[in-house]
Amino acid sequence: MKSTVRLLLLITALLFGIGDLPAQTLFVSPTGKDRPPVAVSGWRYEQAPNDVHMFLCEQASCIPGSKVSYRFYAAGDPMTLEGFRKAQEQVAKALEQRSPGKRITILAVEGDSGTAVPRMFKARRKTVAADGSSEYVVSGMAFGSKAAASVISSSRDEKASNANYALFGVAVMLFVAPAKR
């Protein structure tokens, strides 16, 4: 019962971030070779290397050019919020070193404390390229009884990046931590 309430609270928090987006259909299905286990209407799917599921926005509401990807991992990851925060700092430094002139600012890191499931961590960052163009990225981890997953959303628009992450985050969380009946 406690885990079901916790899952519903996580989903409600994610949905709160969707805001003004028009209704879109979430698909959560068993894995199959012909389609991804989690999808959202209005997004074009592309299978990426290393079992990454990549989606490209194809509608005005999610800001064309926006991307969301996710990847599943085995259940039981003991990562803590502090560990996630440190990993995000390392990722930002590595990405900056890879592209001279690029500056990455971590805007926020938030999530559940402890290691119980379901739980979710999320980091928001802003990337400014050497040419001055910017991109907003939300990177998170979802931990459930069935699996763990990373979810990454990127867009030129901060609001779209957050909303797109929330939309896919709900579907991925439903997949990794299905409600118990």
C-alpha cells in the first residue's frame, strides 16, 4: 500500500510539470522488437545504440527539435541522491571538456532520499555553446521494483524540456514500478 501511494505521488508530481501541453497518449506495453516499451504520441521513435530508445518531437507543443531518450537497467540499483548529484557534476565537467567553449550550469538536482522504490532523481541543466546558443536538459533516474531507467530530455526551450521530461517520466515510471493490485 505504501509503495502504491508513493508511486501515485511521484506520478502526480511528474504530471504537474506537464502544464499547458495538449493531451497526448502515453503507451506502456511489454517490450517487443518492433516497438518501444514506452512511447508518447506525436513523437518519432528511433532505436539508438546501446539499447537507448530515442524520440524526436514532431508537433508544435513539444517544440520541434526537442529530444527525449530513455534506457532501462536492472532493478536494485542502490544509488542515492548524493551519488546522483556527484555523477551529474562529473557529467557536466566531462561534457564541457569534450567541447571547448561550452559552459554547463546545473540549475537544480532533486529527488527522493534513501534507496526505497519507487524513487526518482532529476537534474536540470543549461548548456551554452561557444556560439552562444543554449539548450536545456533534464536528466533523471527512475527506480522501480521491475527495473531502473535513465530519462533525458533536451530542448532549446526550458519549459518544453521540463514538460517533455515529465511526460515521458510518467510513462517510464509506470513501466519500472507498476502499481500493485
